[in-house]
Amino acid sequence: MLTLQANKTPFIMKHTTIAIVLICTIFCSCSNSAQSQSRSTVKPGIEVLRDRGFDLLEGKRVGLCTNPTGVDSRLRSTIDILYEAENVNLVALFGPEHGVRGNIHAGDVVQSEVDPKTGITMFSLYGKTRRPTKEMMDLIDVMVYDIQDNGCRSYTYISTMGMLLETCAKYGKQLVVLDRPNPLGGTKIEGNLVEDGYFSFVSQFRIPYLYALTCGELATLLNTPAATVAAITGDTATADTLVTYGGYEHPCQLTVVPMEGWRRDMQWDETGLPWVVASPHVPFGHTAYFYPATGIFGELGYLSIGVGYTMPFELIGATWIDAPALADAMNDINLPGLRFRPIYYKPYYSVGKGEMLQGIQIHITDFDSARLSEVQFLIVQELMRLHPGHDIFANCDQSRFAMFDKVCGTKYIRENFGRHYRWDDVKDYWYKDVEPFRELSKHFYLY
């Protein structure tokens, strides 16, 4: 019996182990299946247009404004999709900042050239001109726009879209916007509206810093005459907020091809879409979350914001910062959805290149409750309390104030925050336009 039991025990243990593994495998498979089924997958506008047989483009000469982010969910370029479609005549490509193929550094002039893959001429919209000329527009019947945005007013791709709205209206051309998700979702609105005298290519529209619209929704709002908006909202004062940089005399013939499956409460990783590098310093989908958290003070060139290191926009650092003290100070504020930890790093280029910096890394623990754009102001507030000898506005290159103000859409923020470095001095001003804009925006929601 003892021998039999001895021989039997390994057998039982072996099969028991197999049974447990099988049960675990089945459970995990079911769990993964359930998660997969519960995970929403978004179909971007280019796929919806393809499913419709490119009906909007058939029989027309097509121009396409895009960059590497213009892809379907399998990473096929919109350029290739339209070029290979039998019933689409793609005749011209138009490149925003960084170019059609994404091979131009931030801020560098984009030259017009021939696309080596398709042989189609690529016209630059970030060089001598930022809007198509009459000669360019004479080549096409319809302009298609397909670029992934990052949800922040200072990102120049929506400015290019605005130029297309104006130009298509001027020359009587149709504009088709292939919609894509706002990576910050459709509810997070922060920042004051742009004020007269501060419109620029980084603040082209009178909208908040974070505007919670897809590019298709934003195009629809901007293309709506102020009088129509006034009739919808019953608020002629609100209608004035639609006046854009340069202004639109007439709306263009705009068609938005909406996504399928997108919800306003979606974060990027819930869309199921791959993230393509939108610009050199926005390498990941989550980078878009941090872009508005440090980018405004990044314009001054005095503090490192992680650009030039492996975590662009996620850090703030300098040689003179006491990292643990700053992390403690920020955590003591108890900001909703945010935590901070000390970090030490040496940038490979940009601010602080080759120097050992210390500072803090920003961690978003609850995206929905986090107020992103105010983080940098509170960090600077605490820096000035801990290190009063390093007055940021006094020590930075003051020629950069102009860009800081353009990104803020006003000089009020810099002038009033800089007096005592207290966020409370400008907080109400920063958020004063949020709720009125939210109410206006609801009339243009597509989702």
C-alpha cells in the first residue's frame, strides 16, 4: 500500500497540477475574452470612408493634407489607401509642420517636393505659405484632411485645418475632414479663450487651451457663421467667440466623416488604435496627457520639461532644484489625480543638455479628475517658494515672453502670476471661459 501510494502521489499531483493549469488557462482566457469584448475599438474616419466606397471623392481631383498619423487601424497610410483606390484620383499632397512624411524637425521650414513613393507633388503648408495658394487649389476639387490631433490649442495641426477651412471657402472647394479621437477625451476643458492681439499659429482660434472636441467637431464649430451660432445659443456675445485669426467671410462646403465607436469619456488606450508619433516630442499616446502640463513654461527655455530626455513633458528639472523638497511640496497640495516623485536625469539635448538635473516626474493617477494645465503653474509657485533666488521670469530670456503670451492667449496670466508666483492670483481668469465654451460646444458634438 505504501509503495502503491508512493507511486500514486506523483500521478495525482501531476494530474492535479494539469487540471489547475487548465482551469487557470480557461479562466484567464475567459477573462481576457471578456476584457477584449468590453474594450471598445474605434474606427477612424478613413476606415468609414473606405467602407463607404470613397463615395465623397469619386469623380473628383483629390488633395490630401496629412502626415504619418494619417493611418488606419492596421497602420496603412491614408496616402496609400487613397492612391490605390480605383475610384479615387489623388493628385496632390499637402504637408503641415513636420511634413507629409514626418521628416522635418519642429519649427523647420517644410519645402515642396515630390513624394518618392507615389510620385505626387507634396506642397508645403509650413514654409513660405501656411495656406494653399490659388495655383495649388486650382489643381483639386476636394481637399481631404486626415491628421491626429493632441487636443491642445497650441498644437499647430488644427491651425493648418483652420487655414484649409478659410481657403476652401475662398475658392469654392469642398473640405472633407476624416475624424479621429481627441486623445484627451471629449470632456476636459481648461484655459481662457484667446484674446485680441494674441492670435497666432499656436493660438489661431478663440477657444480654450484644452477644448475637448475632435478635429471634425472643431471644424464644424469654426465653419458655422456667428449669426447661426447666435440663433442656436440665443447668446450673441458667445457667438463672437467664433471669430478666428483672419476671420471667415463665408463658411466652406465642409463634410466630416465621423468615427464609429468613439465616446467622449474615452482615454486614448481605450480606442484600440495604434499611436503614431504625431511630432518628435510626442512619441506616445500618453505624452499628449503631459503636453499641456508643462508645455507653457517650456516656452521660456529656462526649465527642462523632459524634452531632450526619454520622458518629454513629464518632468520639470534644473540644476538648482531640490528634488525631494519639491516633490514633497507638490504632494502636500493634494492635487486630484496627480502625484509627484523626485527624479534625476541628464538631457541628451535641449535645455540642460549634458548637465545632471534634478526635479520631479508628474504621475497621473486619475486622468478624469486631474487638471492638467495648472500643474506647471503650481510647480513654479512651489519652486519660487523653495528657491526665491531663481526668479523664472527675471532670469529667462525675456524675448520669449511673446511666445509664452501667445500660447496662453493673453498677457494677463504672465503679468499677474509673475507678481507673486501664486496660482490663486490667475486661477479664476484661467478658468473663466470654460463653462460658457462647454455649453457652446455641446451644439456641435458629433458623439
